[in-house]
Amino acid sequence: MEFLHFLESIRSSFGNVFFSACTVLGSEIALIALFAINYWCVDKRFAYEIGSSYFMSGLLVQGIKITFRVPRPFVQDTTLTPVESAVSGATGYSFPSAHTQTSASALIPTAYEYRKHRLFSAFCILLMILTALSRMYLGVHTPADVIAAFLLTLVSTSIIIYTGRKHGDKAVDITNIILTAGAVISVIYGAVLSTKGIIEYKYLTDCIKSAGACLGFTVGIFFERRYADFTPSHHSFGKSAVRLLIGFLGTGLFYCTKLLYEDILFLDGLRYFLTVFWITFLYPLIIKKTGII
């Protein structure tokens, strides 16, 4: 906790705003945007590496969180005061850091993909460091939280990139099977812990949401490869912008179906499934079949 107290002692108004902005790099929205832009407009293979890296490391992080159930640092040490704006998003367990994992799962593949452009790769690494540092600066994670998340993501992402580039479609099939099994296991594990009163109901909800998104990814990839076989085309900036705008509007509509119902566990999982299924299959199928964008 000494390091967190040190960071607290050097906080400033500028630092609070700067690191609050940096922590957005570890949000799901940032990762979805990066994935969709590449999947729809640039390079489907590279986008798959980002997506599979995120879900593989995410399932592991979530499983570790509900297994060890480590409280947030400001709960462990009441003399530590977190930055107020960060508290609302720091409701779950602390170890490991999901924001660090999300950022790393997007930026490690990006840094590797563009490794020949050394300045850009270095910039990606800097962004990862800033995201991890922001979680500690804001007082919502410890060094152990962010280091564990980074190492776990580094290992799982390295395996995905290596096997994918060496074995191609076979590696994709195996990875999708592993991710599908992991999603199902995470829900069962969360349900058992919740039923026994070991974890609160909200953590089971998190398990179901992430499992739904993961299944939307694996099922969507499965259908896309067999029934759409969509290839991103290199359109003009204007056409690409229109394609992204329509795609993100559709993504938002699926995500916002939450407004149509109360808290129902199954529907929450289905909402996340359909949101990712739209990104990975439904929208590429529309683009391929209509050719309008």
C-alpha cells in the first residue's frame, strides 16, 4: 500500500483528469471500437487476435477474481482515499485488474502487428503502462493487481498469436472450442459460488454477461467463416466511415435493449451475446450480401 499512498500524495487536478482519461483505454468500449474497426474495415485476422486475446484473458481474470475475492485497496486500507470519479466503476473484486487486462489484450497484439513501426509499437506499450499506472494512481488497484493481469494477458495473447500464425484455421477452431468451454464453465462456477453464498449475485451476473459476449464471439466467428466469408475492403475514408457508423449504431441498439426489461439474468446474457454476434456475423453478412457499403 505504500506505493498507492505515495501516488495519492502527488495527486493534482491535472493528474486526476489525465489518468482518468488513461483508464478509459482499459474500457470495453475502447476494445470493441478497436476490434470492430479492424474487423469491418482493415484486417479480420488481426481483429480475431484482439478478440480471442480479450476473451481468453478475460475469462481467466474473472475466474481468479471470484476465486480469491480480494477487496479493493481502499477497502483493505481505509486511510487510502481513491479518486472519487473512479469509485463508481470499481465495484468488483480487485485482483487481478480487468482494466489492465482489457488494455493489454488490445495493445499487445497491436504492438506486435505493427512491430516494424517501432515508434508506434513503443507508443502502444506506453499506453499499456499508462493504463496500468492509472488504476493505481486512482487508488482502485494495487501493483499486484496490475502486474498479475498484465502477465496473464501477455502469456495467453502470445500463445494465441503464435498458434494462430503457425496453424491458421485449425488454431482458430481449437481456440473457439476452448473459449466456448471456458464461457460455460465460468457460468457454472459462478452459479455454484453464488448458490453457496460465497459471492454476491452481482458477480454471477458479471459471469453471465461475459459468457454471453464470449459465446457471441465464438458462434459469430463460426457462422461468419462458413456463411459470410466476409473480407474487409479498402474503401475510401468516407465509405469506411459510413460502414463504421452503421455498424456502431447497430451495436448500440443491441446493447441498449437493456432498457426494454428489468434485471433478468438470462436476458442480460442474451443481450451481450447478440451485441457481439451482430459485430462478428450479422453485420458482416449484411455487408457481404447487399454490397451496399
